[in-house]
Amino acid sequence: MLSLPRAAEVPEVPVRLVDQGFDWPAWIGAGASLMIIITAFIALRALRDGRRTRHGQLIVVLNARWDDQAVIDSAAHFRLWGSENTTKLVEALWSDDVTERDEQDLKDWYDLLDLPQCHRGNRSNPGRRCDLD
């Protein structure tokens, strides 16, 4: 009879699982994501607060323009002149056939108009007028 060779016996080697350790890449990614979320939250709050501050500042500026003495004087000057005289002044200054403007008409025009951004400069330099041409 033919006999098959005996298989060699394989010795059993004890297998020890290696500890996976700390998963650094996963924890670094999670930490970075958390930092991005916190930064975005803080930035959004700052933008919202900035918007509220701008709106509040705009209200203060607009109210200051209407409460300014120069604007009040301009409104009183307009009431004294009336609509008809103001229309005549505008035609004398800005009609197409005007080649030279009268200095007193220009002074009256600036007093009636009184742009708030112009009279701020005029307080520190009274001779300066806004250039509307």
C-alpha cells in the first residue's frame, strides 16, 4: 500500500494582538473641526454686533443732521423765502442761458440748501463752500 507522507506538524505560536494605540489623525481632525466651528460662531456674532452698531451709528448721524442748527436755520430761511422766490433763485442760478452767477444768489442758494456734509467743513473754514458744479 501506498502511504502518503505525513504532514508536518505546524507548531502553534501564540499570537498577541498589538495595541492600536491612540488614533492621532482622527483626534487632530476632530479638534480642528471643533476649532473651525467655534471660530465661525464667534465671527458670526461679531458680524451681527457690527451690523447693530452701524445701524445705531447711522440713526445718530441722521438725527444729528436734522437737529443741527445750520439745518434748522436753512429751513427757516426757506420758509422766509417761500416756494416762489426759491424757484426764481433756482432759475437764476441753474437755467440753461445763465453764463455768470451772482455772488449773492450763490450765497442764498448755499444758505437754503445747507448740505450737512458741507457745513461741517464750513465751521472750521468759514470761507469754504461746497462745489456743486
